[in-house]
Amino acid sequence: MERKTSFAEAVRKHIGITITGLIVLAGIVAWSEYRYYELKKVVAVKQTDFTNQIASFTASSTEMQNVLATLMSKIDTLNNESIALTGVVQNEKSKNEVIQEQVGKVASTIGSLDKLSKTDPELLQKYSKVFFLNEHYTPPNLATVSSDFSLNKETKYQVHANIANNLDNMLKTAKSQGMNLLVASAYRSYGTQGSLKANYKVTYGAGTANKFSAEQGYSEHQLGTTLDFTTPKIGGVLTGFDTTPEFTWLVNNAHTYGFVMSYPKGNAYYIYEPWHWRYVGVDLASRLKREGKNFYDLDQRVIDEYLLLVF
């Protein structure tokens, strides 16, 4: 009887535990359902928020796209304006370049006119029985030829100061190449030329003297840019100078220093004077040499174009 009681108690105990477990399980299930619905609510809220955020982002993205489109439109407008402005600037630059070129030409012209106004117009005139130098004409400055190249060491031969360097360089270069050029005559004043011509007339007669000597006022020597050359062997006679190597050297090289022979064979003014050389500037002398022409062959208007280049 006692054993049956124990079994019943055990059954009751087991049932109690089972019921308790079921209650607990029911509670867990109920709690789980409760949490599920709570979580579902939270998820629903989160989902709503996320949906709202997506909508907001979409709206913002659309707005940004609109803003970006507006900016791109403005950029395109600015680019077009920039291109147009570049064209305007380029046009203005071209205009400025033209203006600068014109200003440069004007400045150059003014400079040339200024130089021309200060350059002696007599320097390139044809004087042989054509143009006249009055008794008051004298070169503005005279330089003395080195005695090393003077026929008479005691005579003071003078030339226009602006040709002194070219003359000195020519004589030194000729000397370095074995030539012995000497100056036999250089600048002569109006009075000196008059006295010289008078003596020639007495010695040779007026007709003969007029063939080789200019009247005062018509001599190239009065310019100070003309010289008579000789050699130690020939001296002051001058005749036969064209048979010397010094003459040949002058024919081949004098133009590079600006000198030309005034009265070659066949000229219409005076007898052939191979010793008589005149400075006309390197540019004109080189042109005459290149074209095989003589100074008096050119029209005066052509010669005058070289006045700016004479020094």
C-alpha cells in the first residue's frame, strides 16, 4: 500500500513537472509571439523610415540632378562666351599688332627723317661740272690721315671724320696683304682748289687743265670724302697708277670699304683717273661693283636713296 502511494506521487510529480513545463513553454511561446509582433512593429517603422529616406534621397537626387543640369547649362554658356571673348581678344590682338607695326613704321620713318635731316645732302651729289659747292662749304669735322699712309710725311692730309675709320681699315688691310697704298691728296678747300686750277691753267693751258682738274666749287675733294692714291714708286706723278698691284687691289676690294673710282675710262667728265677714289658708302659702292656700273652712271634720285646709308 505504501509502494502504490509512492508511484502515485511520482506520477503526480511528473504530471506537475509536465504541466509546469507546458506553462513555461506556453509563456515562452506567448513571449515569442509578443516579441515577434513588437519586432514586426519596429521593422514596419524602420521600413517606413527607410522608404521615406529613399523617397527623400530620390527627391534630393532629382534636385541635385536639376542643379547639376543648371550648372552644366551655365558652364556651356560660359564656354560659348569664352570662345566668343577669345575671338574678340584675338581680333583686338591682331589690331594691336597692326597698330604696333604702323607705329614702328612711323617711328622708323621719323628716325630716318631725323637722320636724313642731320646728314649732309651734298655728300652724294654729282659735282663734276654739274653741281656746285660754294666757297663756305667745309666738312663739319676733319680727321688727319696717319703719316704711315701719307706720300709727303710733312703734309697734313685730312678727310671727312666719318670716313676716317673706313679709310684707315682699308689702308691697313691692303698693307697686311703686301700693298703699299699712299694718300697723295685728300680734302681741298674751295680756295685751295681755285689756286690749284689756276696753276694748272698757267702750266698746261685752260683747255688741257679743264680735262683733268675741276673748277673751284666743282671738285669732289672739297667734300673731304675723296682721295688720290699712289705708291712710293710712282710718287706724286700719279700716271701709271693703274699698272700697279695696288690699283688692282683697290678695284677688287675698295667697295667693301665704301670707295669707288669716280672717273673710269670713257667717262664724260674728265680724263681717266685711276688714282681718284670717292667714298659713297658701303651699300652704294657694293651695288655699283655688283652691277658693273659707275657712280656717275646712276640717276641722282637713285643715288639719293643711299644718303641714309652713307655712314
